[in-house]
Amino acid sequence: MQATVIDHGSHIAVLRLVGELDADTAGTMHRTLARLVERPVPRIVVDLAGLTFCDSIGLSAFITSKHAINDRGGWLRFAGTSPFMAELFTAVGLSRHFVTFRNVAEALAA
């Protein structure tokens, strides 16, 4: 899995994930998210358009980061959720807790 961060101004970061997010690759994403969460008021859009798989380890990192971000007054949004990820979020009950958008542009504009 590849994790790329693109800053949008000084306040918003887009984390683009490509490939499979599982036990072998979750460390990379978790470290990247942890750095972003340390910002004064973290505002993060996770671009899932290139993510082809996600297991419970990846979902756990998203949940942990969301709590830390909320505690710091920021927000976490998801964009480009594939049918697989949308189904996964719904199946495990996260669609009620995660804000999702069709694409990064919509997530940034919200």
C-alpha cells in the first residue's frame, strides 16, 4: 500500500491510499495518520479511491484516528469510497460515524 499526503493550504491534508490496507501495510498508514493528527487542528480527507482492500487492522486505525482528531477539534472525512469500502463501512456499522464523499473535491468543499 502507498500512502501519500497532499497539503491543501495550511489547514487541510489529503491522505491518498493506494493498494491493500491490511496487517502488513497498516503500520505505514497508522504512522502517517499519527503525524497528521499531531497538527494543531487536524483536518484530514482520506482518499480511498485507490484502496482495493481493507481489513480490521485498517478500520481500527481509522477509528482510533477519528477519536484523536475529534479530541483536538478537527475532522476526518473519507472520499472516493469504492463499492467494497462503502459496503465494509455499512457492514461493520461505521457508515453512521464516518463522513463520506464521492470525491476529494466534494470533501474539501464541505
